[in-house]
Amino acid sequence: MKSGTLRKEDISLDGGIISFDQQFLFGLGMQLLNTLILFAGLSFLLFKPVREFMEKRSERIRLQIEQAKSEEQRVLEMKKEYENKLTNIKEESDAILREARKKAQEQESQIIEEARKEADSIKNRVLTDIEREKVKVKDEMKKEMVEIASLMAGKLIASSIDEQKHSELIDEVISQMGDVSWHN
């Protein structure tokens, strides 16, 4: 083997490069056994813990996904509930506004009615006062008429005068009275 190439004569079953003798088979068996032991050992030491870790991780991920779905469902329910509340709030606010308008109209009607009653009351008091003043004025006029009549009688008696003098006396009294009109 002086050159770097293999020749057919170099590969033989009896002592060549690859020989299947007892020692080769024993070495091959030992390598297979070592590989199996190494695989079993690594499986026990590494694969099993890694598998358990991966299973736990998968379980955590599954739980987190379930939790996320649960939260999503809860959020959707809350959203629906809030939308319902918003709808109800709008309906309630409309009802409150309608009620407030109704109460305002009732108060307006009540205020107007009270104002009418007050106006009627004032009107009645004024009419009563006017009637009293009329009676008072009539009484005063009667008193004045009595005074004028007694004044006229006194003047008439004081001077017994003729018809012309009598007419002048009446005209004088009428002019002193002014423009008095008789109302009944």
C-alpha cells in the first residue's frame, strides 16, 4: 500500500481492509450494544425529561389557549351586555325625557291655571272695590245734594223773591254744582 488508491487485492475477506472475522464481529456487536446503551441512557436522561418538559409545556399552552378562549368568551359576553346596557340606557333616557316633558307640560298647565285663578281673584277684588267706590260716591252725592237742597232752601227762604229771582237762584246752584250727571 504504497500508493493512495485501493486495489482489488487489498479488499479481501480474510485479513484485508474489511475482514469479517470474530474480532470484527465482536467489535461491531460491542459498538451496537454501546449505541443502544447510549441511546437508552440518553433516552432516560435526556429524551424522557425533554418529553416531559414538552408535554408540560404543551399542557400549559393548551391551558393558556383554553383560558384565552374563556377570556374571549367572557369579553364577548361583557361586550354584548354593555351593548344591551347602552341600548337600555338610551331607552331609559328617552323615557326620562318624555316624563320630564310631560311633567313640564303639567306644571305649565298648573301655573297657567293658577295665574288664571289669581287674575280672576284680582278682577273680582277690583270689581268689588269699584262697587264700593260707586256706593261711596253715591252716598257722597246724596249728602251733597242734601246740602245743596238745604242751601237752596235757605236761600229761597231768605229771599222771597219772584219767579225770575227763583230761576236765577236755581241756575246759580247748578253752576256751583258743576257738571254733575245723574246715574242710577
